[in-house]
Amino acid sequence: MAPVDLYDETHRPQFHFTPQRNWTNDPNGLVWYAGEYHLFFQHNPRGIRWGNMTWGHAVSPDLLHWQQVRDAIEPDELGTIFSGSAVVDWRNTGGFQTGSEPALVACYTSAGSEAPTPRPFTQSLAYSNDRGRTWTKYAGNPVLDHVRGANRDPKLIWHEATAQWIMALYLDGHDYALYGSRNLRAWQHLSDLVLPGASECPDFFPLAVDGRAEEERWLFWGGNGTYALGTFDGRAFTPQTEVLRAESGANGYAAQSWSDIPASDGRRLQVSWMNGGKYPAMPFNQQMSIPVELTLRTLAEGVRLCRWPVRELEQLRAWKHVFRDEELAPGRDLVPGTGGELFDVELEVDPAAATALGVWVRGLDLCCDLEQGTISFLGRSAPLPRREGRVVLRLVIDRTSLEVFADQGQLSMSFCFLPEAADQPLAVYARGGAARVTRLVVHELQSVWR
Ligand code: FRU
């Protein structure tokens, strides 16, 4: 089948990653090397539902146009291949490098087995000396024995100050641990920590506050899209905040950030699994989120994580519909004349006399309740931030997903949906009184498959 046919099925996202065929869940092994973003993904190469976990693999020059290449890491006698991360071993600490270029090293969970030999979950390595195209499992696997429960999802980061690799690992319940290694092969336990309410898929990295490199916080991230900010001394993470929520939608899960983004770029980039989407009669199942840039900003309530779609998305903007200073009266929706289905929407509204306002997205109601101070979609609500009284939203809309970013990204919500039959793909409304749309720009996006 020609690629165009394969990627143009009714419910195929047009600028979010999906596997050509079959199941995916968590993003894995996110690493940048030599001009390519790598996206490995939990994959069932043989079925439309979860199972036979393998690392699928795609590469992209720009985080949007992904080319799926051959599966990277396949099940073996230690188990199927669960989630994990990848790094560039610049200093050849692991000794895996064969040529003149550094090896890419992946660290994943070997998910054990019940029979014939019962084996628990352990952590293993694989490496590549050809820019990620082929992978060899380390002969000494596993590199970290079973610790507890279904321990899993190792995330690696190089810690320059103590010249060691750090592994953040999920243990059990809400418990996580940090391990350290000089050579990727031998790991020592450094500390334990609890992230109340969270489980699975940790991430752990420093971020500058308000872009000031001299003021850095470490961020510990849990699978459910919550995080804590704190300090790290090379052994232990000491939280300075309670657990905070970064993902407030119904479908964002198991996010991971890219390793080895060049210093000249300097961004911390993250992608999530949009857990729970429905794709009836499609050859694939599940999709990734739009990649976002993570920043820490000082807000009224303290330093908080903000998530914002990567600037590369703007390259897909093809046409725009612009409205300024439009009165929005109840019963008189603002309808950009479009038959499109892929949008990047920038909306700023002064609520004025309205008690509620929102956007019909393919017949589904994204509603800001101004009396309650909430924003909701498909039954999920979150506190709505306002900028000098205004509601400031960015909506990223693909065939089967809506991602909402409020103000500067201090609120983000990821949703999957199946479009309903609607007269208009988009309409902005007010209720209870008139509002004023100070600015609305509806960008129609191009598919990455055209
Ligand atoms: C999270 C998760 C991980 C695990 C993987 C298995 O969605 O359960 O903890 O490694 O998926 O596919």
C-alpha cells in the first residue's frame, strides 16, 4: 500500500504519531542524535491490542514528520520489552562504541515470565553503533536485578556534577528509586522516594526557572502527569513542593522527555501517550501527543511547570482565519468558515458579561465556566487560569484529539475523541451575556502525510 493510503484512513491522526499498524502505548527511548529525533514506542507488532511488548521505532528531523523504521528491541528469554529510555554515551562509559561515533544506549525493562522459568522484572541494556538502526542486547543483561514488585521503566540521565549516570526507576505502589552508575553496566542504589498518587514511567531532569540557568530546579515526574520540584545532590531528590499536576486532561499518560537535545537548542521536549483513544476499524491503535516544550515559570502560586506545543508545529500552518474585537453574543456563535479538520487555534476572550464561554470542537463542548472558574471537556474539569481577566487558550486539534493549553501553558489537557457529526468543525460561543473576542486566529494545518 502506498504511504498516502496507509496514513489517510478515516480516524488516522494527521500530525500526531501513530504506528503504521497495531498497538502502541508509552513513548520510549527518546533521544536526539545527529539531526534525528528518535521515538521508540511500546509496540505489539502482531496485534491491535496490548501484548508481545517490543520497542517500535520512528525517526524525525522535526518532531512532526515521523518515519517508522524496523522494530528496535524484541522479546527474549528475560521477557518482553517494557518501557525505558535511551542516551548517547558520548564518553563511551559503557565501552559499547565500535566506530568513530558514540553508541546509543537503551535501558529498558525485561518484563520476566511466569513459565517455564519464573523470572521477575529486571532492567537491561541494548546498544546501537549505527545511529539507532540496529540494536544489540548487552551480553551481561540484566544490569539491575529485581528490586521489588513489578519494578520498571528506567529513565537515564548523565549527571555532570558527580560524573555518573542516574537511573530513575519505578518500584511499586507510589515508590520510586534512584540508582547511579559510572559505566551503565553496574548500578548502585542511591535513594528512594515517594510520589504520592503516581506510579510507573518516571522522568527526572533539571530545568531553569524563568530561563535563568543559575536558578535551576530538579523535576521528578510520574506516569500520571504529576510532578514535584526540588533539589538533587547526586544521591537524593529532596522535594520542595507537594505533588503538582501538569496533565489535567483525560488521556495524557506516561510522558517522557528527550535526552541529548543539543545545548544550542537547549529545550526540554516531552511527548505523551494519549492513553485511551478509540480508533474503530483502523489498522493501528493509540496515538502520541503533540510534542511539547517544558519550562518552569514563576506564577502567583509559585514556580510551576508549563507545557507548550513545540514551535515546529507552526510549520504546518497553511491558512488562517483572523478575527479581532468581535462581539460574542449568546446565541450568535463566531464561526470561522472552514471545512477543515486540523487546527491550531489561538483564542483570547474578554468574558465581559458572559457567565460561560467556549468552543464547539467538532460538535463537542469545550466549556469555560466563568462562575466556577473551570474549563471542561468530555467530563473532565480543571481550574481555568486567566490572564488579566481574559481567557487565553491554544487548541491543537487533529482528527481524533484535542490538546488544550491555557495562558502560557500552565494548564494543559490532552483528550482523545471520536468526532461527532457537526455542521461546523469549530464555533466559539458565549452564554449568560455577551463576551468580546479580542483575538481569534484559526490556523488550518497541513497533514504531515501530504
Ligand atoms: C505504562 C506501562 C509501563 C510499562 C509499559 C508496558 O503505560 O504500564 O509501566 O513499562 O506500560 O507496556
